[in-house]
Amino acid sequence: MRLLLAMLLIALSLLIALSPVATAADWKLECPGRLSTTQSAGGPIPGGWSAVARTTSAVQAAAPGVAIAAATPPTSISVFDGPPAEMADLVPDNPNARLARWTFSMPRKRDIYIVCNYADTRIKLSRKAPAEVASCTLTSPGGTGMACK
């Protein structure tokens, strides 16, 4: 009986040790659902040309100084080594996979930034990943959410 109990305790200990456990490093993010931006021609339009602004639902005339505003949805996520302004866009470990994954060396010297890209605008939203994050995976194909560990 004691032998059976000891074997059950060992088996239970192994199951607990090998089971995936959420840690403090688990981090999830979802790009904000819409981003409103304002875009306009910055100065006079050269003769013979007209400015147009493309929104998700239309192409509209964009006279100089007249802003075209629209709320647009997120289209993708990018991952950067360091601040996005430095343009060190990282290629996923598995670029042709259904769910892209990025793995980061630990410890690392630079911060990792997650960037949400939006339709019809050059404005993007970025967020620095926690220092303990070692990998990130898209939560859906071509998605706008990530799960990181």
C-alpha cells in the first residue's frame, strides 16, 4: 500500500512539474480595435494635381488644409528590436507559418516593441514588451493579437 501511495505521489509530482503553468512572464495584447487619425495635404497642391484621401470606405477630395478623418481597423502586428523609430523590424522565426512566432535571446541588450499597424494611415501604435518576455506568437493567422511568454 505504501509503495502504491509513493508511486502515485511521484506520478503526481511529475505531472505538476511537466504541466504548462502560467508564469508572471505571460503577457497578452490585442491591438486597439480602431484608430482615428487626421490626414491632410500639408501645403499647396502643384498645378494640374488634386489630393485625395483614401479611407476604408471611400476616396474623398482632400483640399489643402482640410483634414480627412476616419477610424480604421488594425491590419497586422510587427515586432521591433529597439524603438520602432530605429526601424529594426524583426522577421518571425517561421515566416511562412500560419501563426508567426518570434523568439528573443535572453538576456537581451535592447527592448522589444510590439507595433500595431492600421489601414489607411501611416500612424501606428507601439508598446514595449516586458523585459522577461522570451517569445511571442500571433493568436490568429494574420492577426492583431499576440501571446508572449
